[in-house]
Amino acid sequence: MTGDISSWIGRHAANAPDRIAIRFEGNEISYRALHARVLGCANYLHSVHGINSGDRVAYLGFNTPECVILLFACAKLGAIYLPLNWRLTLPELDYVLGHATPKVVIADSLQQEAAVKLVAGHSGCTSVDHTRVAPVPKDGGVVLPESNIEGGLDAPILLVYTSGTTGQPKGVLLTQQALLVNALNSVDMHELTPADHILTVLPMFHVGGLNIHTTPGIYVGATITIHQRFDPAKTLLAIEKERPNLLVLVPATIAALIQQPDWQATDLSSLRMVTTGSSIVPPSLIEAWHDRGIPVIQVYGSTETGPVALYQRREDAMISVGSTGQGALHTELRIVDDVGHDVPSGASGELLLRGSNLFQQYWGDRNASRDAFTAGWFRTGDIGYRDTRGYVFINDRKTDMVISGGENIYPAELERILDGIDGIIEGVVVGAPDDHWGEIPVAIVVIDEDSRITAQEILSAFEGCLARFKHPKAVGFVSALPRNVMGKVLKHELRRALGEGSIALIQR
């Protein structure tokens, strides 16, 4: 395929102009209208804000059609789309803006005030209401200026910030080629066709909400129903009334649906399958859907992989529960030991991946970009094994990242705050099992013998410092932290102790 990924929409606009591309809050956008709005948005960004190849365009807000329109308008210009996590605090967002230096921040109506505050500290960056960037063209067509515009599959397109192991967020840069290959992987995984109707409820500031179903759906010409935010009651109602056949959920949202009073009474028969991932999924959550006759398939990946890298297909759902499936159609995998040798079936090792869906670089961090790869293979940091049938099972993480409700939380960010609390000698953050969220971050601390600090005081110290979803949900007090001979804290021993219940946790 030649050209940039906006050609996907142009192709559907030519061949099936009246097919519905997006449904949002009672409104429908055909592929003809979507194509016109993408071109109009590209024209606006270029002519009004001077957006050219390589420039960053940020979006701060809930899920809206503009999330899709902006992505493909940036593709047309060769610019880079920067979706911002609206759950972050202003200081966290400020860091991202300072690091990525976008020319413009486009915000929905609920985030306008925050956007104005953010750009005030960044010269050369302006805030814009999202309703201005993609109006419905009156004449049905837009002529796009050609100067300084360099789109194409080799061009970077998507910059997504994810927390780094040092505590500072890292900007993961994906090319248009990566999004194309990710779409092809998803098409194979879900057997996507233009007849599919996808319900998108996960946030599109994350690659899960954006790239597991939504952009692949656009690639094949499917219909996408977009919800601003996940609401369990609204989601169940949409399944019954609007009859989507595909849906992506993380364990926390699955649990929320199952706990709804209308769960058993809701007609789920339109769903061909439900896709889940982001962490080890409790079998009970999967079985609740299987009991209703709905296959649940798992996908494995990360921001760095687009994310679709390993997956189950529909026929795998019932025979490999707990597996993340096999390697994607266009992604290779290896499982290796500590010295880089491939391990046999059944033996655990680190998962390595290679393919055109992988990221180009960590924005502005040459060292981290280099260290992420070994001889062209991306080091995921996840530990797993492959059974004799070729199915991969993830059983641990080499890194200390906590995945809670589909959100990545890196302990280093929280540990910096623990370090500044009077009365704490030392403290670490680890993930503890949780029936609702999959796991939650908890603080394990050693306090001074004279200190009277309480768990509530420790938990309160995080207010206003980090996004609320990152906050520790409980505190455990210990006399000493387990360490190896080199002095490194053995977090896996703490996680084991938490799982066994030998460390008492005090919650808010």
C-alpha cells in the first residue's frame, strides 16, 4: 500500500461513501463525511497553526470523533498526534508538554480550562476548542495545500507517553507503517470485515482503546460506536440496543459489567467475541462471559508494540483459557533465558518481539531506545513460557510495573514521594492481587521506631502529586525489607508475602 494511512478513509469514501464510519451520542458520520472532515482538519491545522511534517498536535479530552479525525489529519500532514491522558494531574501533563513540545493542544469542552493553564507555561503552544478543528465542510470538499507536507508510511504518526521505570514518562513513537501492520494483525485476530460494528469504550489516549479495534476497524471500513467514557450501565444498554459485535475490555471493566444488576438480563447475543488483555486476566472473569456463550480472547502487547503482538483467535477462546495466544501474523516472538538463548517449551524466560508494528524510538531518549532492543528484538521485560501447542502464557514481569485496571503504574514515581515523608526510613511500592482491578499498588514501609505516622497520613501524602489512579491503595508496615547480597530489595518476595497474606495491609 502506498500513501499515508488517511488513504484508508479516502478509499472507503470512494467505494462505500454512505457506510457509517462513526456513531457518537446519537449522531452518525459516513465515510464520505469522515474523509471530508479529515481533509478539513488537515487544512485547518496547516493553514491556521502552521502544522507541517514532524510537528506535534496534542489532544486533551474524552473519547470523541475528533480523536480519530485528528489522528488521520496528522497522517495526511506527516505530523505527529499526541493524545494526552486526561487522568493525569496538571504537573504530569506539564512535563509531557515540555518534553514533546506540541504546537497546539486541542481540548474538549470539559478540559478547556486545564488546556489554557497548560499552554500558558509553554511558548509557541496554543490551546484550541475541539469543535473548531474538524467542522463539517459546507461545499463537500477541501483542497489541501501541498507545501511542507510529507506524509507516508515511513513518517512517525503517534506519540504516546507511558510511565518509565525511572519514574519519568517516556514518549513512545510509532510510525504510520506500525499502525498499518498493527491493523493487519488485528484484522487477522478478529477476522474484521466492513460488516463489523465495534463498540469503543476504553480511552483512546491509550493504544488499547485506539489501536486494538478502532483504527483497524477504520482500515477495513467497519462502523465504530464511540463512548466518551466507560460506563458499565451504558455499555450494557448499548450492547443490547445498538447490537455491536466486537468489544475490547480490560479486567476492571469486565468486572464492572459483571457486577451490574442487569448483567444476567442483558441480551449479549450480538457479540461475536470480547477481547481483553493488559494484565493477567482472572479466569473467573473470562468464565462469566463463556457461561453466557460469548468467547473471550486475549491480546498481548504494550504501547511499544502498537499494541497487537500476540493474540488468541476465536477458536482459541475455549481451549486455551489463560493464554495470551500465539505470535501475531506479522510479529515474531522468542522466549529467552538470561543469556539470550531460546528456552524449550514449558520453560520460562523473557519474551522478545520483532516486527514492523514495533515503535521507532523513545522520544528524545537515545539511550533508552537503544537499550530496549537486543539485536533487533524488543525486550518486553515480561516473563512467560510457550506450551507444546505454541500458546504463550505470561506468568511474571521482569520489571516492577503494576497494571491496575488497564493502567500502567511504575513504582518509582510513588517511591519518590515515599522518600520525602518524615518518619519513613525506607519504602517500596509493589502490586497486590485485587479481585476488581487485577492488582493494586500498595506501599510497604519501614518507619522510624519513634514515628507515630499512620497509614492514612502516608496515603494522604500522594494527594495532588500524582493522578489518583496511581495512588497506593493500602500500606503495609514491616520491620525490614528483604534484600539480596547486593542490597537490592527483593520485590518478588514482598509480592509473594502479600499473596500469602503474611503482610497486613491497612486501607484508606
